Amino acid sequence: MTAGSQHTMVDMVTSDYENHKRIQAVERSFGPQGKSLVQSGRFLIGKGRLMKQSRKGQQPKVFFLFNDILVYGSIIINGSWHKKQQIIPLEDVLLENLQDGVGMKNQWLIRTPKKSFYVSAASYEEKRAWIEHIEECRLRVLQGGTCRSSRDYASSWIPNHATPNCMHCTRKFTVTHRRHHCRKCGFVVCDSCSRNRMMMENIDMTKPVRVCDTCHLYLRTVAPETNRLRRDSDGTLEVYDYDEMDRYSEEEDKAEEEVEEDHDPSRWMDSWSTYVYLKPEHINPAGPEEN
């Protein structure tokens, strides 16, 4: 073994150790409610903060890009504590580049089977870096041959403030006439226009989800074989408690999108932080020098 190859091996061991510490730090930042992130062959690629468009407006979220997953969550203490950890396999991610909007610049759409949402970066350079690194890592995952990209992606939800009226019946929303979101098209609709529930396995494999009347008709007539109410083993339709389903839908609506009240980061810190690319040599380590 040459001196050069020994030096390369030492660098790789040191790099592996540093990577392990970084992943552990990310894991600990989500506390006991977060899932384990340390895994053989997993490397932390980059990290930073993006503005995420939720149904109630834009919120700062922390994002961590690994070579096989994208992790994000709510910010409690900048750089130290986070919550509501979300983990997305990169093979399930589809990015769509977008032009600047009136209220959102340097934005793009992150599409996944369960949820699709808009994010924006502090600058065009950061946006480009995020997109390039996510797409590069996703391509490597798919080229590995063990994962396949998704064919079904959820629609992005139209924000609550985008319309004061139901997008179907045009009735004005009030305290009692509340907003809901169709899980198929993402439209903001009232309860009267979205009382139906259908199975959409890319979103939830165990329970039917809320859909508007238009999407309900489409799913029953155009795509009944892939979107239907689940049946028992004897062929009869399962009976769901729709009062319970309504409570479940409301909890689902609020679970990730709620505005933080006790720990609202905008009260005491800047909404932006620089994207940090960690330049992991693990992805493509330099080969040993030849004799």
C-alpha cells in the first residue's frame, strides 16, 4: 500500500466519523419523538432553512438532505431543537421548478405521493443548489436499482387565504361554514361539497380520505379500479364511522400545517439561514493512487 492510498483511507475513516456525528446531531435535534436516522450507507449532504407554503401561510422549516432521504421539520430553537419530523424517500420526490410569484420568490414545488408543497429559498443560488443536490441524490438512488420512482403524486393544497369562497359552490366561508381541502385536487371546499371519502392508497393505505364532489365522481367512474372503498375479505364494503373520519380529517389537516403559537420562530429570529453543502466525500471518494 502506498503512502497516498494510506492517506486516502485515513481521510475516509475521518470523514465517516464526522458524518456519523452529524447525523446523530440531526437525530437528537428532533428529540425522542423523532425517528432514528443513523443507518449504514447514509450520508448527510446538506442542510438549511426554507420557507414552506402551508394552508395557513408561509412558515420557516428546517431541511436536511441525505443521500437517500429528505428530512424536514418545525423549528423550536434554531440549530438546536426541532419537532414534527417528516421523512421522504428520495425515490418518491419529484421537483418542479417555478417562476417567482407575487408572494414567493426563488420557489419550487416538492411533489411526493402523500403530500406536495411549495418551498422557497433566500436566493436564486441557494434554490439552484438545493434542486441540483436533491436531483443528483435521487438519480443515484434510482440508478442503484433497488428503488423505483413513484407514479402517483399528491396535489399541492391551495392556501386558505387564496379564496374566501368555496371553489365549487362559491358560498362564502365563515366561522361555521369552514374550509376543507380535497385530497385529490387540493381545492379549498366546504363540507357540503366534500362529504365523500375515497381510498387513495398513495396518501393513506388504511382509511378513505376527503374528496370533493368532482373528484369523487372522477374516481368512481374514470379510475374505479385504483381508487375504491376498501372491502372486507368476504367482499362486503367496510363500514367507516364518518363522524370519526371527520375528526381524523381535521386532525390530519392541522397536524403538519398548524401555525406555531408557543414557539413561533418569526418572533425572535430571521426566517432565513444559509444552505450548507457539506461536500461529502462519501458519495464519490477519491480512489487510491496507483503504484
